[in-house]
Amino acid sequence: MRSPGVTTAVSLACVVLYTVRGAGTSQQLLRITVQEKDTEIEITLEGRVAGPWVAELRRIWMETTPRLGARKLSLDLRNVTYSDAGGEQVLREIFAQTNAELVTSTPWTQYLAEQIKNSKSTRI
């Protein structure tokens, strides 16, 4: 038998998966997963935050923003393999609006997180 707290947390979790492929190659992949919980929304990025995928990340962020409310935002960057200047700019804008938790695991993603935190940004 499940406890009421666990049932509530599971039933309120919502995962939205966006996958954008370019030129049919797996190297040109960005996977964006949005998971909504009671107290936080987590956006997980996997792959390259570059080129046309920057616009897709911005679009998904604009759709997610109204649902954020008082919840915290977590940006999971552990599986980001590359980000161009446009990708970094969108991540800076999201961070500037939310002071999101940036989750990293490699020296490169730690560097990316520092770039996002330490740079001034304009709002979306």
C-alpha cells in the first residue's frame, strides 16, 4: 500500500520530452525533459544547446514559465555536450529570471554553469 505523500508526489509529476534532431545524426540532438513536481520544476538538457535548438529551448521555457509560480527551478546540465553563445545566452536569461539551481557533473558543465552565473543578462 502506498502512503498518501508518495501517491501525491507521483501523481503530480509530469514529464514532457522534446527531442529535436538535425540532419539525421545523433550528434545533432537536443533532448529537453521538463518534470513538474509540487515544489520544483526540473528541466534536463541532454546534447547540444546550439543552433536551431536554442530557439526550441527558448520556446519550451516560455511555455514553462507560467507554470513555475512559486516553485523552484532546477536546470540539469549534466549531459550537455556543447553550448554555443546563443545557448549560453538563453541559459543566462533563464537563470537571471529564476536563480535556478544549476546541476553539473563534469568540468565542462561546471564551467558552463559558472559562465551562466557570472554573466549579466537581459531578460527574455
